[in-house]
Amino acid sequence: MPALTRAQEQEGPAREVATAPDTVATMLTLGVGLLAVIAIIFGCAWIVRRMSGMTGGNTRAIKVVSVMPMGTRERIALVEVGGKQILIGVTPSAIRTLHVFDEPVVSAGEPVSSDFARKLQGMIGKSWGSGSSSKEGS
């Protein structure tokens, strides 16, 4: 029995000494791992930002000339593609072509003139005249 008690006494302090460094080592390992994961996330974000310009996409091929909101989530946009201007309707669920202009209505560099706004409003009035007048009358 005394030998068993001596063995337990010797193991007791050894366990306490062994657990303290294990806890510190575990915390240091977790901290280093966390810093490594954060560094990898920032590194990936930096690489994505750098490579976004190298995708080969020509940003000059499509130009958004003008955008007009029609509601909280709906809008119409005039987009220039290949020398033609396309009037599109954009909703949360779809994008539809409303009209294709053979010759440019507005140049992309100039501010939108009131003539274009009148033409656009005229087209909207012809297409959706009954819907807009009922909303205004209410």
C-alpha cells in the first residue's frame, strides 16, 4: 500500500505540471492557427482584387448610358452595345429588351437631354399609360 500511495503522489504533481504547459501550448497553437486563417482570407481577397482586371473582359464593349428608376426595385436603362443603343427593363426577376435604337439617341459622354427624357416618357406613356394614370389618380 505505501508504494501505491507514493506512486500516486508522484503522478499528482507531474499531472499538474504537464497540464499547465499543455494549456498554454494549445492556446498558442489556436492563436497561430487563427492568425494563419485570417492571413489566408486577406491574401485571397488581395489576389481576387488583382486578378479581376485580368479576366479579359472588355469594359468598353458595353456602356450604360442612362438609368431611370421606375419603382423601388424596377428601372429602365439605356445600354450601348456595338454602336446600337438598347432600352432594357430591369426587375428583380428579369431583364427584358424594350426597344432597340438603330442610331444612338444619346451619346454616352453627354448628360441626358430633356429631349431624350421626353421621348422616353412618351414611350412609357404609350406602353403603360393605363397603369400610370390609375396610380396618379389615387
